[in-house]
Amino acid sequence: MIVAPPRPGPRTAAAGPTETVEVALADRSYPIIIGRGVSTDSALIGTHMKPGRAALVTSEVVGALYLAPVCAALAAAGIEAVPVVLPDGEQHKNWQILNTVFDHLIAHRCDRRTPVIALGGGVIGDMAGFAAATWQRGVPFVQIPTTLLAQVDSSVGGKTAINHPQGKNMIGAFHQPGLVLADTALLDTLPDRELSAGLAEVIKYGLIRDTVFLDWLEPNLPKLLARDPAALAHAVRRSCEHKAEVVAADEREAGLRETLNLGHTFGHAIETGVGYGQWLHGEAVAAGTVLAAEMSARLGWLSESDVGRVRRLFSLAQLPVEAPAMPAARWLDLMGHDKKVRSGRIRLVLLQGLGNAVTTGDYDPAALEATLAGAAAHG
Ligand code: NAD
Ligand code: GLY
């Protein structure tokens, strides 16, 4: 859907302290600027973006809330935004809707220097990013993530994609943004269920590489659910530091970056298996990570008490810890499409103790079958 530019709304400077995390990628390095009000701080925007035109991609839900103030701040920084508003939700992360973005870019004669700005959650970020990666073979890209999940994970690192009906994020490209503005004030309007979904990815960083963070998270999950600004700022910053470090070390996922996929092979199978948009991505990652922990325990790599801790963390974050019921053959079929598969072998991110993730296809298949049978029994 193509809409007329919105009426200008109020402009404010960042309402509190900001923090910057750098993604170090040589001449493609970029800042993640975190703080309340950064998405409407025209002076800040003006120091990071050139005056001119920009295409802005958002969703119906986010656009109704934030398109006017963000466009007004861009205008004050000398940037005329031409917005395109997409239908909301994972079920629209597909070719047909992506093509409406290209229709918009061509209608507005966007050229190789016209940046694409994503204003939304991970769905909008992934789609706008893929459009930016492919439009005229690649144009500048800016992320303004509006969900916790997008602020702690999807807006950073340059993975962009749309779904195939039989596989999550199957069609995409690596294309780094040049700027990420993580405005934590935007989380004030996020529905509780979406806030919890974002916490799944926050917990993930602790499980794969930071037990100190995990120890901080466990008692602070109630504060995070209550949107305590200091707790949220810490969780977003620490998560972005982890993501930035991993991406800088392994941008194209040759090894280390795969560990960010803890729980995702199971989780993507859930999202595709039950139908896109039924389970939120973070919910599927939570239940998928419990399965990864249970399988790690079956292999003797994780203690039962650690599996209990994993379940407890997700439960405290109001996330599901039981996967939906699916026959084992369906699980294996869906997991067989995972992007980590090599020569037909399903490779999984597993835990060799909390804080230590490994990616391997070298496991006893009986352990996976038993894990899936267990899931079918609970689900
Ligand atoms: P989402 O983009 O669907 O947003 C969730 C919902 O919240 C939507 O209905 C949206 O309109 C609404 N919303 C967004 N911001 C809001 C706000 N501030 N106030 C009120 N409502 C708001 O979902 P998500 O969880 O942000 O992202 C999930 C997607 O991200 C999945 O497609 C997943 O595959 C992808 N992802 C990508 C990466 C990556 O590295 N590229 C990493 C993790 C996840
Ligand atoms: N969210 C996983 C990654 O960016 O690699």
C-alpha cells in the first residue's frame, strides 16, 4: 500500500542519555545508538545522515504510532521521507508484499544514493533490508527498530530476508545498515507478548556466551517485563555488544555467528509448521531452545539442573517452554530446510554447559529422535 506523506508531528531531542555500540566492519563499520528519543532527535539524525530524500518502510501498526514524529525529525534534519506502509505481520514477509516496496521505489524514482529506512520490528527490518540490498544492486540502509527483538538482534548484523512458504528466511542477502537508532522509548507501546518475545533473544546471548549476563537476567526479568528503563537499557546495550562482537568476527556466518542460532533450527520449524504469525519468532525460539537444551543433556553435555534453569528463565519471561505437537517426520522435514544443513545433515547449535554454544552435525541421531519424541509427547 502506498500512502501520502504524513502530517508533521512533534519533534524532540533524545530524552535521556544515549549509548553507542560500534559494529566494527572496517569501512562498513556503523553505530548502534541506544536511548530514549533517539528516533526523533533531528540533530542526532543530521550528524549521521545526509540531507536529501529517503524511502521509509513501515507497517500499518507502527506507522500509525510513529511515522509522523519520525518523518518530522527527518524533515528537520533535511531529509524528505517518502513512506510506504506494509500490512503488519510475519505472514506478509513474502515476495508479493516485498514487490510493493519495489513498486514504491520505482514510482518515487529512488536512485542508488536514496537510503531505505526501516521503521518497525524484525519483519519490516528484514524486508526493507532485502529491498535495500537488491534495489539497483544495493543502496544505503538505516534501521529504526521498534520492537525489543529488533533492537537486540534483527536490526544489527545485516541479515535480510523474506520467507518461503516451506522455510523461514530462505530468500535473502547480507546487507549491513549504516546506522541503527534503537529508541527504547518506542518500547512503551509494545504489547506485553511482543516484549516477552524479544526477551527470548536477550536470554539467548546469556546462554551462548555470557553467564554473568545470565546471572543478571534471572533476578531482573520481572523488571524487564515491567519495562524498567534502566533494566531495558542495560539489556539492549549488552545484547547489542554481543551481537556486534559476533558479527564483527564472523559477518557471513562461517562459524561463530551460527551460535546466534541457538534454538532456531527447532524454532523456525515451529514457525513454519504451525503457519507464519501463529507463534511469534521469540516464542518459537524459546521453546526451540528448551529442546536444544534437552538434546544437549541427552548427549551428556548439559546437566538436568541447567536444563531446568533454561526452562525457568523462559518461563519467568512469560514465554512457552513446550513446543507444539508435530509428528517427528514433520519436524525432520522442516528442520532439513535449515540454512545450517550441510550435505543433508541437520547441524544444530547445542550447549556444552551454560555460556558455551557449539554448532555440530556430529551427534547420535537417536538423541534428536528422542528429543522430538519428547516434544510430541508434551506438545
Ligand atoms: P514484528 O516485526 O512482526 O513486530 C511484532 C509486532 O509488534 C507487529 O505487530 C508490529 O506491528 C508491532 N510493533 C512493532 N513495534 C511496535 C511498537 N513500538 N509499539 C507497538 N507495536 C509495535 O516481529 P519482531 O519480533 O520484531 O521480529 C520478528 C522477525 O525478525 C522474524 O521475521 C524473524 O525471522 C526476524 N529476525 C531477523 C533477524 C536478523 O538477524 N535479521 C534476527 C532475529 C529475528
Ligand atoms: N539472528 C541471528 C544472526 O543474526 O545471525
